[in-house]
Amino acid sequence: MSPVIKKKRKKITISSKYLLLLFSCICVALMIFTFRTSLFEGPLKRLASYVVVPFQKGIATVGSYLSDRTVQFAKLEDVLLENEQLKQQIDALTLENNRLQQERYELNNLRALYELDQTYDEYEKIGARVIANEGDNWFYSFVIDKGEEDGIAVDCNVMAGSGLVGRVVSVGPNYAKVQSIINDTSNVSGTVLATSENLVVSGDLQAVKTDGLIRFGQLTDRSDRVSVGDKIVTSNISDKYLPGILIGYISSINTTSDNLTKSGYLMPAVDFFHLEEVLVVTQLKQQTGE
């Protein structure tokens, strides 16, 4: 027997877009018949209510949905544009705020220098900016932007904050190097302002880093007149520092083992962790004759 050859029937497929077009045409035709002819009476009218009306409702619903979505997208675009504009305004205001804060900080520094200048108006001074710092964040040695061309020489006293910073140790045409009183190699002859007792303020960088204090010693105070809080100023007997410049305030006092002198620590009049502008006294101790 010969095999039976079965022919496969081709499936007829209609694209979805054609189906949509077909249904749309039917819907339009039904709508035309609904409103343009009087044939839809009785059973046909009932049939139209079941066929045409749902199509109309569906089309109305879809149209309303698309309209709402269009409005929403338009509003969303407006919101995104407004949000971008607000971001730009915030960025601009942030930059302006930072600039104003920096200007206020600089103004406060200049105001403090002005007050310091007025306090020691008997000395000729010039303002300078710190341009380099040797070592870590503590200003025990740094460079300023003024030098010989500005009348600065070695041993010129340097001030900031409320008092003494240190002295110039080397100078160039337009720069100078300053060694501050917290440097381990620094020694300053000081005087207790209330009692005129003399002492020596010695640089101790570790003490400054640990407690923010400066060490002093060789204080003769047999009558126990010196007390915590007393002002310490530069002494008349100093060979490098002009007299009467505030060094700091006594923080603690200890009697040495020989019971002859006292030592302790004082709170400096200058913040040696933040130095940006300083005043340099252009007069030297040797020139004053004191």
C-alpha cells in the first residue's frame, strides 16, 4: 500500500493591526448606522446597545486615559525642568554662601589684626600673609609674603591673635621665615604683669599639641603672689623681643624640687593651629634702646 500523504492546511493568520483596523471600521460603521438611519429599531436597536455602546465607551475611556497621560507627561516635563532650575539655583546659592563665609572669616581676622595694631600702636608694623608652613598643621615655623623690600629684618617680632607669635629668623627680598614661640628651640624672657616677676617661656611643641599649652620656668615667687590667670608679657630684659607684648595667661603653677623657683604652663594668646595673617613689627629691640 502506498502511504497516504496528508496535506497540511495552511493556517490563516491576521495581523493584530489589521484586526484593530477591522474592528475600528465595524465600530465606525455601527456608529454611522446608529445615528444616520432609523433601521435600528426593535431587535436591531437592542443589538446596537450591546455592540456599539461598549465600543463607544471603550473608545471614550481610552481617549480620556490618553488625554490624562498626555497632560501628566506635560506636567512631569515642567516639574523636571523646574527641578533642574532649582538645582542650579541651589548650586549658585551654595557657592555664594561659601564665598560670604570666607569673606566674613577674613574680615574677622582683619578686624582682630586691626585691634591688635591699635593695642600696640607705639610700634611700627606691617601686615603679612602666611604662604607656607613647615611640618604639620601647627605653625611652629612658617613663611610669610613680606621681606627685605618691605622693611623686614631678622629678629623682627611677629604678632597675631591677641599677642606674640614669634620672630623672623631669616629673610629674603619678598619673603621671611618666622620661628614661633612654641618651637622647641625657642626661649622668651617674660614678666608676670601683675607682680613684675620674671620667668622664661620655653617652646614645647608636644605640650601644645597635647593640651594647647606652653611651658614656663625659672619663676621666682617666694611670696606666692603669682596666681593662675595672670598675664605674661615679654620682658624688658629680652634681647630680641620688644617689651610688653602679651604671651599668654598662666594655666598652672608648680614648685620645683629645690623650692627656689616655680614652673608651669600658660595658655598662649595666639591660636598656633590657625594662622593666616600676621603683623610684623618693623622696629628691632636693638633700635628702641630699651
